[in-house]
Amino acid sequence: MESPVIFSNRKGENLFGMVFRPESDDRKHAPGIIICVSSILYRIGPYRLHTTISRHLSSHGYWVLQFDPAGIGDSEGAFEEKPLLEHHVDIQKGKFCEDIEDAVDFFLKEYHLGTIILAGLCGGAVSAIIAAAKHNRVNGSILLAMPILFDNLENKNQFSEVSVISSGVQSAHILSGMILRLTMLQTWKKIFTLKIAWKNELAIVLKASSVLFSRLFDKARTFLLRTKTLNLLDIPASCHPRYNFLLQRSLISFLEKNNKVLMIFAGEDFVTWAFKSEFQDKVLRPGNPYKAHCQIEIIPHANHIFTGSEPKAAILSIMDTWLGKHFHAL
Amino acid sequence: MQTDMALVNKEKAFFFEHSNGSRLFGILHPAQSGNCHGPSDTAIIYCNPIFEEHICSHRISVNFARHAAQCGYTVFRFDYFGDGESDGLFEHASISTRIADIETAIRYLRDDLRPSKIFLLGLRFGATLALLTAEKDLSVSGVVAWAPIMNLSDYLYTLLRSNLTTQMALHRKIIHDRDALLAQILDGSTVNVDGYEMGKPLLEDAAVYDLALGNFIFHHKCLLVQICPPTSKDKTLANFIGTKGVSSPDFLAETEVRFWLPLDTVYPRCDGLFAKTLNWIHCSAQEHQKTGK
């Protein structure tokens, strides 16, 4: 059974939400789950995904709240008219976190719940973990397709070959290809007849070289992290220019309190591989101290928002198992 | 019947019951003693688009409802069966179920608030649904159709392209082309379109209810609004009115971004669209009052 609710955030703005009640009303120590909006889309989520998840979880005994932060959906508040990408970056820096913390307080107090789990997709996952790290009554987090890198604000209106060079392997491949081309007569013909886009080629060489060097630097950093010389709360695990260090700090501080995290990624999503190369391979290597608290799953043949009935069913099944293991509903 | 009321600035959110027993979710924006021209006994029912157009345009519908309420109109927004926070699954909803949902919303408003005039306002698919509902329900005072979809079959056929895009992204090739997808749907399976399962009821109804077939009659005062960005020269709606020989609805070409699509910049103000819509409703309501039609 669902009921619309209104609660105030710390600024006095009325926020609108929907509470999904489990059939069994034994709420003593029952966990509550709050689903955070993924970007500027309102609380039901893309293709109504949040509502589907909420109904599924409430039918399994969990209390669920989906709500609109200020300026979104049916909540009060203004939302600045500016490029969407800038909003995404604001969200990845914690724009919605205060409203989420207020939602946690409301849900705990109003429904007498034992603990809270924060969940979200994409930007919602980033918001969820940043807010979770700040609130001591949040003990679990379900993070779907969480981007470890900020959205790219550069060249947002046009495609640039340079902007997509991001991995060491890719850079090495580009540079070796260029060296190979220099051994070809045709290339020199193009050079002498000025049929080469010099600026573009130079930009590619510079970007690929800088990425390659930063990867080498990264390897040294990873080695130091493994030997525990560096503290993950103080030093970013990656030196990628768009790396979200706030997210790393939040995730690590949340895990260090022995809280539980479930991360679900999509097999056909750039976000998955960025997370793997920039965070997982550096921090969550075999034998890492968070192994017992952090579970990572990749759903094959799924896109960033898990459209399709099979990926959706897989998400629900993974969540059920994880919640049953760590937060058994009463 | 309504259950569990909530209140945000006099807005009331609740579930109301469809005659088939399912619960529909709605939000009522009561008319406020405003400084504009709206007669408080005129109610507007907002009909959502479907698919992601609903989600992308949600805040615009909220902004319109709040603005109209301030101007003295009662506005009722609701989710169709299988959509938003209403009961049901998307694949089980059709055009006829959605028309029945709008009729339920009209009944709810008429029974609970007894407004003297009810206008339907819809966006995209919702605009088409509003026109189709008004054709059946002669008690509706008028319809405003924001960028209505005139050819529903074409619209759904075009949407199947997103399934092909997803196939390419996931499998690097097209496994089922559009005709194969249509055949699947007509065989009773569903096809995923941007996360929504498109089923046989919707597709079959689209062929029956198509406005482009030319047998549609405008019984009511109607305002058809073409919404185009400044750079667009889209004349689809104007041409439709010119060529189909329909009884003359009012026509407005409004320069505005297509706010039902994912945009680079969020939440346009839509001041012009809101003002012109309310002005037309105001004039139509006055005319309705004078003539009784």
C-alpha cells in the first residue's frame, strides 16, 4: 500500500514523497529503504524503475520511500535554468545530500524504523553514498551504475577525438599506431603536401602522452596504496582529471564503519569500466579490507539504466539476496 | 473514493478508485484566490504524455498547474493505469484504458468539486487522448492539445527505433528488425522501448484511434497548439488542419523548446505557452457561459 507524504527539509521547503508500506506492519527494527532521484528526473525514475523497485521491495517486507528533492518533481523549490551537464556535476558533488539526510530523519522518526538503506541509480547512487557517509543511522547502500568520474563539461557541444582518450591502453594503442604510420610513405606524402590536420594530430599526441604518463604515475600510487602508505580518505586513488574524490572518501568512510554496500553495474556501460579502472582495480583488489562489506555485481548485456526485462529482473534478484543476507526484513 | 490525503501548499495528493477497482494516483491543485482572471469554478484536467515524455515534462506540468491555480483555476493531474504511481503495468494499458482513466478523473472532479466547466489539457500522447475523450464525453467544455500526436501508429512505429538502437549497443547488430518486433507484439509478446514494455493492447488501439485517419470530429471548442523551437519549420499540425477538412479548431503556433524531450538546458519557463493557454480557456469558458455550449 502506498501513501503520499510531505516533509520539510532544513530550509523549510516542502518535499513530496511516496511511502510504500509492507503488508506486515511489524516495524520494530524493520529496515527502511530510500530511493534517491538519479538526476533531474522525478521520483518514479527512468521508465518508472524506482516505482517498480519500491513495489517489489515493499512486497518483500521493506518500507520504501521515494521522494523529490527541492526543485524536482512535485516538491517545492526552484531549480536553476542552466545546462543539464552542470546540474549533473552539481549532483555528483552532493547537491541533493542535505535533502536526502532530511528524508532519512523523516523516515526514521515518522515510521519508527530501525535502520535506513540508501539506494540510487547513476547520480542517485552518488547522492546516496555521499549522504550515507554523513548519517550514522544509514547502514547500507545499494548503488546502481554509479559513475566514479564527473560528467565531461568540456566540448559538450561537439565531439572531440581528444576528449575520449582516457585509458593507458587506448593511449598506447594510439601512439603506437602513429609511430607505425610514420614508417609509411603515404604518411610522409600527406605531411609534405600539407594534407594532415596538424593541430588535431598534435592534440591527440599530447593527450595520449599525458594519459600514458598519468597511468604510470597511477601505478606507483596504486603500489603505495597497497602498501598502506597512502590513506584513502586523504588521497584520491586515481589521478584522472574528472575523478570524483568526494565519492571515494564517502564510500571508504562508509565502509570503514562496517556498513554494507551493494554495487550493481551494467556490462555495456562506460561507467562500469571507468569504475573498474579508476577505483576497483586500485582499491578493491583481492584481499582488500572491505571485502566482507562490499559486493560488486555486473549484469551482462545491460545498458546504463538497465532497460529490458532481464536486467531489471536481475537487479531485483541481486537486491533480494543481498538484503536478505544483511538486512533481513521482519 | 479517495484514500490518504496529503497537502503541499494546498495541493492534495491521493489515490482515487477506477471503476475496474484499480487505484489511480492524482494531485489536485485547488484554485487560489488569485490576482488573475480565472473563474474558480473552471477546472482543468491535465493529461500526461506517455513513455519518457511523461517524465521529462513532469516539472513543466507541475509548474503549469501551480501557475493556473494561482490564476484561479483548479487543476487536476493524475497518472494513467500502468503509469507513474498508479496501479498496473504499462504493458497492460491501452488507449481505451487511458481514455477510461480520463473519464474516471472527470467523474471524480464532477462528483467532488462540482465545477461548472471542465477543460481537458493534454501534452503529446495525452493531447491526443484528451481529444479522443472529449469526442465521447460531450459535457467537457473544451480541449487544449499541446503538440498532439496525430498519427499514433507512426508514433509507436518510430519509438520502436529505440529498441533497435539498444540492440545495436548491446549485441553490435540488429537481431530483430522493426517488422519482426511488430510481429512479436501482435503475437502477444512485449517489446522493450526505452524500458517500457510495449504490448498488443496499445498497438492495436493505435490503429483504431488514429486522428490522422480523418474521421475525427471536433465536437468541442479546441485549441491545437504546435510547439516548435525557433529554428524549426514544422508545419505538421497546421497542414493537418488545412488538409483534413475538420471543423475548425483554434490553432496556435508557439515558439518553445520541445520540453518533453531530454534537453541540454532544463526547465524552460514556458511563460508564453502558459499565458496563451489560460487566456484561451478563459475566453472559451466565458463563451461557454453565454451560449451554454
